[in-house]
Amino acid sequence: MNLGTDKDPDKAVTTLQRLKGLIQRHPKKLLIFILLLIAYYFCLPKQLFRTPHATVVESRSGKLLGALIAEDGQWRFPVVDSVPYKFETCILNFEDAHFYWHPGFNPISIGKSFLANILAGKTVRGGSTLTQQVIRLSRNQKKRTYWEKVRELVLATRLELGYSKKYILKLYASHAPFGGNVVGLEAAAWRYFGMQPNQLSWAEAATLAVLPNAPSLIYPGKNHSKLLYKRNRLLHKLLDNNYIDSTTYRLSLLEELPKKPFQLPDTAPHLVQYLAKKYKGKRISTHLDENLQGSINNIINKHYKSLKQNQVYNAAVLLMDVKTREVLSYVGNTPTDNEHEKDVDMVQANRSTGSVLKPLLYTAMMNAGELLPGMLIPDVPTQIAGYTPENFNESYSGAVEADKALAKSLNIPAVRLLRSYGLQKFRDQLDFFNLRGLDKSADHYGLTLILGGAESNLWDLCKTYASLASTVNHFNATSSEYYTKEFVEPIPTSETKVDFGAKSTEVTIFDAASIYLTFEAMKKVNRPEGSESWEFFDSSKQIAWKTGTSFGNKDAWAIGITKDYVVGIWAGNADGEGRPNVTGLSSAAPILFDVFDLLPRSTWFQKPEDEFTEIKVCSESGYLATDICPKTVISIPRKQNFVQACAYHQWVHLNVQKQFRVNSSCADLSEMFSESWFVLPPLMEYYYKKGHPSYRTLPPFLENCRETNTAAMEFIYPRNGSRITLARNFEGKKNELVVKLAHVKPETPVYWYLDEKFIGQTTDYHEIGLMPIPGEHGIMAVDTLGNEVVIIITIE
């Protein structure tokens, strides 16, 4: 209605006066009209469908990875993004040829159906448009009555006014019944043809188009001839209307109908379960590459066949992108059976960490200025407050460089380093990484914390090492800066983007130099059996990696880090049963390197030069150099250093022939030759020289010389303060307690005493068997030179 223009003001005034008069003459009718308009506007619910949806998980390219059925037991996917051309063409030609022209109802179709039903005396034909069918579906298929038909018609027109035709078509395609518990086009395409809707052929699209018309009557696999007839009739209509050519028509007629439903893709079942906890009933786009996921599934399947020969039935893999924190692959378990917990997600399960926390301790001590890579760490029989750690191979090296101790995953050096660094301090730092299974106090774990006394999971461990790698990358990329939110959660879905926070010159937790040196040490680990020559091939990949094995061989871990990727592996039994030979090196590492073989080659981490400074260290002990040490220059983190000066080098005075040590009691100063000598304590020396043939023991003193206060011998076993229970043999008798001693000059005779009573004498190999009664005892050893050592033990 034209209310007037600037050119015709009198006409505008006249029109307003007429409206005013109309309102004054018919106020009630106008009010009723307004109320009807309001009722019409609000008659359509804001949420048309309230039925639950299946949880659908897709790859980054939109391929279906897996789904969980809806709560009501229906395979009903969330609303599709679009309706494929072939299905749209088929459904419109079969159900509603004038869909894009009518206002929600088709009066001609309604008239024809009404007449046909009157003449037949029953319902033989429906006149509903697709819009009306959407309304009926949203109202749970209420009983068909004329009154219900009127309501559907009103709601259909309201739906047409509020939404586009394309959206209404999507609603229909997403909620139409397709037989059994299959609802919606997408679920039907997967269940009946094993493919996405946009991949359907004309024959397949036509088959699905005729199903909603009578889903209970022509369910695939039943009433085969009726379904075939309806499909072919629709195909002929498409031919007549020039949607398909004659060749396509003839080929379509040859296609078979589906015989039974397909299983939905199950490429990442445990990821589907994990995401469903947060995104239940939604369509979730992930960062997984379906081809890479499939290849890693094949790797797990191959290793599962090998592992189960040792009655090991479960394994898991997590692959992350360091730069984006995106989860690129997620394999929660092997294809085992229900008896062996195939549905348990071992990526999220908390398990004993074994040795995989050792690199964090190494980094922490480097960051604190309390450790240098080449520092010698004692690796000898050790007892601390009743705790006696053992190396995995049950041997000792006497002393080992810190980086080699990490590379070889030696337990005793790790425990000694943890005790030196501070158990409580390290425990507090671990809270920063939010390792969910690690939730008890330092006193609860004790020193076993570093050897698997705590629990964590593959998800948290991988995110921790990915964040460490990213710290180095970001430091180099940002001109020596850190990010305040470097340690973030992994990102499995495309709806979340990583947020590293603001840049800062403050270290997040560990500086880039300490992390870099840790990765350098981890890169030196020997690869699994059969891969010893890997480093000699030009195509080899530089990987920092760490294995772990829990007590009792229950858990095998392997975590690998490059500049671009982090791969985590767990293998074992979900029920906690340990098996012989289940180790990180033999069970998890082979899977790790098979996964890395699928990934593009990464360059090694760039050294964060701005975080390094150079110092001189002793080339033999790795401690800070003194005036009498052979020196070498190394790079260490730029911070205050608390490492001590080398105490293993001492001046030794020799006779002219350099055969014996001398001192002022037996030689003139002018006849002495002084030399810097690398000397380890007796116990460390006892084991160290076995693996180091070039190690030189101190020469003996000249016969008439008085020795200095240098310790000459030390107990190997037992340690002072030990509490010991004597084991019994097969005959039920108690075994002897074998006492061992290390002497700087093994050929020296040693005399043994138990509670001041002489027991016997040893030479060269200082071991003796004792049979003490329960209680406290003193064991003393005295050599012919008058040196003595005493320990107190308790027999229980």
C-alpha cells in the first residue's frame, strides 16, 4: 500500500484517515486479526526436531571415521550440510515435482488425493509435499486425520516463510525414514551402500528416494520385486524428463539392490568414544588423515599378531603435530576381542610410567644448573633409606656420563640424580604438565617416582613432549622468546585452534637449551634389535626417543620426538597382567619406528644459540675443570651453574720409574715425578674398569712408604644399614649371605670378622659367605696394610 510521496501529500493524508476510520469501526476484528498473525508466527517451534542424533566423527577431508548410534537406537546422523544433486533430483521427481514453486502445499495434489481416497473408501494416495512431510516427521508421524492435515498445512506454510527451500530439503533428507533403524540420507547411504551420499550412482540414489514412501514395506532385503519396480519406474521417469541419458538408464537398471546393511566405517573407534563424551550427538571434524590412520591401524594389526604370541593383547598409538598440537592419528587399542578388553581406550588409560619421566628430570637438573651432559654419575649397588634400585640388566657400570645414563635408561643413576635434585622439588614441577594419573604426594611415590612408581597416560605424556619440542622451535622462531601458554592440550577437533598465549622473555618452565640437550641425549639411544645400523643410512631420520618398562613387565612405552611430530606407543595387557620380555625396547619401539617410517622426514632441532654459553669441563669426569684436569669446551645453558669442580683428578707422586707411588716418608722430593691421575672411589672403580680397559688404577706405594688416607676398600654388598631376609633353598635350608668387597689392590689379603670374630681370609676376589643369626651384626674387613671398613646390618 502506498502511503504517499512528496509529490502527492494530500493522497497520503487521505489514506491514513481511511485506516484510522477502519480501526475505529472494527476494533475487535482487527484485534482478532493481529492475534491470529501472532499465533501464526509463533506456531512453528524454534527447534523443529528434538530427536537425538548419532555421534559422527569425520577426518579432516570429511571422510567418515566412525559413529556411535543415537540414544534411541536409531542411526540418525546430524543434519546434512547439503543434499547431493542426484538424490535431490530423484526425490523431487518421485515425491514433489513442484517443490520449488509451491508455498508449502500443492492444492492440485491435495484435490487429486482427496478425490481418490473418497472413491476408494480408504487412504490410497497422499498429497503431501516434502515440506508437509517434514512437518509430519517433526510431529512423530501422528495419526493421519483431516484435522492433523490442516495443522500440517498451516505449519508447512509457516516453515516456507521462515526458511529456504534448500534448508527444508536438508531437513527432509536428514529425518526421512529409510527402513529399520536407519533415519536420514547419510546414514542410509552408509548402511545400504557403504559410501557417502555424494558418491551414490543414479540407481542407488533412486533406490533411496523411493524408500521413505513406504520404509516398512520395502525394507532392503525384503519385498525385492516391489523395491526394484519402484526404483526402475523412477529411473524411467528421470529418462523421460531428460535427467539421465539412455545409456545411464540401461546401466542403472543392471545395478543390484542392496542385500543387507553394511557396517559403518570403524577407522578410529576409540577416538569416537573419547569425543562422544564432549560432543555427544554432533558431527565432529577431526585433524585425522584417514589414509594415515588406516596405515597405522595396519601397523598395529601386524604387531598385534606378533605380540599375542607372548599373550600380550593390547597396544595404542598417538601421533601429534608439534607445531599445531593437532592429533593426526589415534589408535586406542588392537583388534583383539572382548575377553582382552578391546574396547578399553589405552591412549587415555593411566599406567605405570616406567622410565619415560627420566628425560624430564634430566631437563629439570640441566635447567637448574645442577647437571652437565658428560658428568659422571655413580652406577653402583645402592641402597637409600631401605630402597635398593636395580638397573634393568641387573649390572653396574661403576660410573656413567649423565647423557649416556639417560640414553641407556639406567635406573640407579636416575635415582641418585633424583635424590640429589630433590624429590619434592621434582614432584612439584611435574604438576605443571598436568599429568592426570600423577595425583599423589612425593612421600607416597618416594624415589620410585622416576622408575615407574607413578602413573600417567599416552595422551598427557605425548602432549608434554610435544610442548617441550615446541618450546625449542618457538625460541628459535621468535628471536629468543617463549610463549606463556606453551604447554597446551592436544587438539583432536577442527573447531579448536591452538592458543600459545603471549610472547615473553621469561622461561615457561624449562629453557630451550636444557630441552635441546635432553633431545640430543635421547637421540643417542640404540634402536631396536635388527636396526643397529640405522645411523649409517643417509635416509635415516633423527629422532629423540625414550622407552619405558614398568615393574613386572606390565607396560611397555616408547615416545619419539622430532621437530615436527611426536609419536607415543604403549603396549601390554589392559588388565595389568605382566608377561616375560615385554619391554619398551622390544615391544613398543618397533611400532614407534614403523609409524615414523610413514611420516615425512624432519630436519633436526635448530640449536638455540642465545640460550647457550661455553665453559671448560674435565674431559674425563664431565665436572667443571680444575688446573690438573684435561680440559674440553662445551656449551651449556646460560645460567648460574652449581656443578662442582672435578674431584676425581689428584696429584700422584711416583718414583723415577713411574712404577710405584711415593711420598716424603720414602723418597726425596727431587726424586719424585708428579702426575695428574684420574681416580674413582674403590666401589665405582671396581665396576668402571670392567667396561673401560684404558682406565688406570693407582700404582701401589713403594714398599717402605706410609700410605695416605686414601680409601683402599669399600663394601659392594651389603650396604651399611641394610635389613636382610635370608632366602631358603629347595631343601628348606637358609642360603648364606654372600658379602662382597672392592679393593684398590685386589691382590692384597683381606681378613673378615663377624661381630669381632674372625671368619676367614680372601685374596684377589673378595667375597665370603656368612650365616648370621637373626638380629643386628657388625661385619669388619681388615687388609694386611691395616686398612679397615665396618658395616652394621640386620638379619630378619
